[in-house]
Amino acid sequence: MAIGDGANDSLMLNEAGIGIGFHAKEGLKKQIVNWIDFAPMDVLLFLFP
């Protein structure tokens, strides 16, 4: 699992088993499938216990 927010994180997120853009910038959103824009980071604790 990897979490990133900018285009410089694209390779890491695409190579990870689960890659999540967290409050991702538009450039990154165009390159990845999954992102979260609406919650604080601790929401990931509930998604991946």
C-alpha cells in the first residue's frame, strides 16, 4: 500500500498493490485510479484495519 499526493508519487502508487492519492493534485489524479479528497488521513485506518 502506498499513499501520495503529487505527480512525483505516480510511479510509487502505480507499482504498489494498493495505491491511493490523498487530497491528490489534478496531475496525479489523471495518472491513478484511486484517490480520497473528502476526509482526514485517519479514515484510512478504518478502510484498512
